[in-house]
Amino acid sequence: MPTQAKPGTPRSAEINSEVKSWIDNVIVPVLVKEYLDSEEKRGKPLRAEKPMVQCPDSKNTSEEDK
């Protein structure tokens, strides 16, 4: 049975690419939105007038656009 690493011990295990993709595409945007919303409630609006980055919807993108 593997032993648990002590707190503060660097880990060398890599994240599965599917899990990393899910984190990047689901978790991170939700966390950013929650952060921006909380800052706006505190009176510190951080949102730009126009989005700085636009991501095309991959389901509506043809192979030529990729």
C-alpha cells in the first residue's frame, strides 16, 4: 500500500490530460467568473467593456477554421 506524502512535500505525479482539459475548460472559467463577481460586489469592477479574448465554439467551427 502506497504511503501518503507528508504535507509540503513536492509531488511528481502528472495530471491526466483529460482531467487537465476539464479543469482548464470548466473549473477555471467558473472560478474567474466568481472572482470577478465578488470584486464587483466589493465595488471594484474588473470587467472590460469588450471581452479581451474570444473563444470560438468548437462545435460550430468548420475544419477549415481550425
